[in-house]
Amino acid sequence: MAPSLFTLSSPSSTFPSSSTTLKPFSSFSTKPTLSIHFVKKPIPVSATADPPPQLQTFWQWLQDQGVVSAKSPVRPGMVPEGLGLIAKKNISRNEVVLEIPNRFWINQDAVVASEIGTVCSGLKPWVSVALFLIRERFRQDSKWGVYLDILPELTDSTVFWSEEELAELQGTQLLSTTLGVKEYVQNEFLKVEEEIILPNRQLFPAPITLDDFFWAFGILRSRAFSRLRGQNLVLIPLADLINHSPNITTEDYAWEIKGGGLFSRDLLFSLRSPVSVKAEEQVLIQYDLDKSNAELALDYGFIESKSERNAYTLTLEISESDPFFGDKLDIAETNGLSETAYFDIVLGRPLPPALIPYLRLVALGGTDAFLLESIFRNTIWGHLDLPVSRANEELICRVVRDACKSALSGYHTTIEEDEKLMEDENLDSRLKIAVGIRAGEKKVLQQIDEIFKGRESELDELEYYQERRLKDLGLVGEQGEIIFWETN
């Protein structure tokens, strides 16, 4: 295996990109937030401040529509994050705090029922909903206007950062992911502009710009609920004010879709509080326990201080120029992997179980290539779970360590410098994210390097395939001595 077969790639993401292989948008698992970075007419943040006029109008509209009532256990209000849901009374664990009927959801059904429904058929779900949001935002008589008025202009998601702010992410995987996402969104806009917007100007009350498209993208990325029965992408007004708490360690009972009753065809979005909440405290949920800090920063515009949120993605690839490409690919696919494999390494946690076997497979060659023969096909993965040969093990250690050192050289600060900056309580919110991301990535890279440095130091002590095989045949003793058979 040559060093070129090993790369350090962008962390797992849920948006496609031109430079990385990512999951499609339709399967994204975002949850709502209101981590706001306003650029015009900011709503003042104060726990004691009266709700701003826009919020009061929105709340009144919900009451007029029968979505909420005086007995509703929560209300929207001002919180440190910006806007959030405040308990009006003591709320018990798993208690339902909101039920929003589907006629107040913004999803593909809302698009289909609108005047742009016909021209949006065939578009990606998120693109059609994005166009719907932008159009409704421009319409003076939109029924959604009171909801759209409370949405932020921008969030602290890295998608909205300036070039100067993005420069603070130099060397990070988040930077490459962000640039890939921005390129993807721009390409989608140019395509929909040419195919839908310009040929149907009469359907849109104002020209739609790339900035408008990014705004809608950011709203959907940060606020849409997913993993709902029959719903891949849906905005739930009011429910999407729910904020995240790192202290909540369960995602159970947060939300579900259920029927509206025996004589109702309505579906209800039901939101529960996963923990007990006292009156006048904020109701919070856990957005996603599995997201890394890079994903939190990209989706919502915040990070956590927990070490397990720091991750780095190693990308391994079986090169098509490898003389054993076909055999290796067959073995990888038989064991649930493929030509390219992504391994998320989390700070403070063991390496993914399949990483080392896959590394050994990619590096397999020379005198070890006999293991690729068909006779070993059903057992080779078990052999790859253990050291194959000193040459194979030494190679994977060297290549991984070289890759880590190369990646670490790409940052413009040290961990110590980053930690010093983090001590500043007045640090700008976006700079705080950048510093936390790059410090976290470097710590993971150091952890990976230390692991393989340790493996290097044990090369002379490891037991390799040939030794294990000789022991199985009874030709080597437990102490490694050769057993000679004497004949009479």
C-alpha cells in the first residue's frame, strides 16, 4: 500500500458535495435550533425581556388558529439562545408539551398544494421546500408570514461565515466540508434558477437570489425535523423553537407523529419533554447524540465541550491500480465495506473495529498476497483481525502516522494556543466554534498517532500469521521454539 492510498477526509455529513462522498440530503437527520447570529434587526436576548412584537403576533396567530390555547403547557419566549420554549407550569418527564396538526406543517405537501406545486414536481424535496419558503417570505398575503417573520436572517452555521471567519478553520475537515456544501448549494441554485425560477417569473413575487437560497437552505438544515413517519423533511412552526441541551443524554420520547383522533384525519406532530421541567424554565431536547462537533457547527452553529463530540474521519481506499483490486474489493464487500471506507475516530474512544482489518487488507501484498486466494475467501477477515506480517503491520503504522503528521502540519495554531484562546470569555461566537473545532481535530489526530506509535513499538512482540499457522500445525511450541520430529 502506498501512502497515496490513504487519505484524511471530511467528517461524515448529510449533504452531497463535489469534493467528498456524502449522504444525500433527503436522509439528513437534523433537528431544530435557534442559535441565532442576526445581521439586521436582532431580537434582544434577555430572560426577562418582553416578547418582541413579531413573536407576540406569531403566538396570537397560533391561538386564533386553535393550534394552542391558554392551557398549553409551553409558550415561546426569550432565552439565552435567542428564542425558545418556556414552561408555563411544572412539566413531568415525557409529558406532551405541543401537538401541531399537519395543516400547519411546511413540507412537500404544502408545496404541492401551492401555486408552485406543479413546476416544483420532480425537484429534490429540500429544493422545492426551499423555493416555497422564499416565495412565501416575499408574499405580502402569505398565511405563513407571521411564522417567517420570527425566523433568523442567518445562524452561526459555517455555511454563513465570511472568508475571514472561514480562514480560522484552516486545516480542518470542517472547512473542506463547508466549502463543498456551499458549492453544492450554489450549483443547485443555478440549476433551479435556469429550469424553474426564470421560466416561471410570474409565480414569484420578487427575484430570487443565491443569498435567498442559502437562507432557505440554512433554515431547513437547522430547523427541519426528520425521521418522522412518512416525512423526510418538515418544518413545524413553534415546535422548531425547541433548543438543545448537552445535558440531556436521551433522544427517546422527544417527538412522534400520531393520529388526530377517532374522527379526525389530521396527523399530529407530538413533542414531549424528555426531562422534568419547572415552571418558567426552558424546555429542551437532545438534537442528536451521534453528531460530531463539526456536524453541529455545520448544521446549527454551535459546538459542545464534551470530548466525545470531537471526531476525525479517516478515509481508506482500495486503489484501482492495485494488482489485487478485484480480490480485495470482493473481500471488502463481503464484509460490509466497499472500495472506499470512512472511519470516524472519536476522541477518547477505541478505534472502529473494522479499521485495522481494512487497513491490513488495503496494505496486503508481496509474500502475504497468498491470503487473497479463493481458498481463504471465507476465513480471511478473521485472519485480518490479527497481525498478518511484520511488513504489513509496519506499513500501516507508518502510513497512518505520516498522514496524521501531514494533517497536523496544516493547522496554523497549536492545541496550547487554541486552549489559551478558549479561556477568553468574550471570544466571538464564531471564533469560539473555529477554535474548538481545530483543537478537537488535532487532539483526535494526536490520539490516532499515539495509537499507531504504540503499535510500532510492539512489532517485535506481535504474533503474525505464519507463526500462528505453525502453532496450529504443531510445528512451533508455546514459546516459539521449532519442534523437530524424530523418526526411528
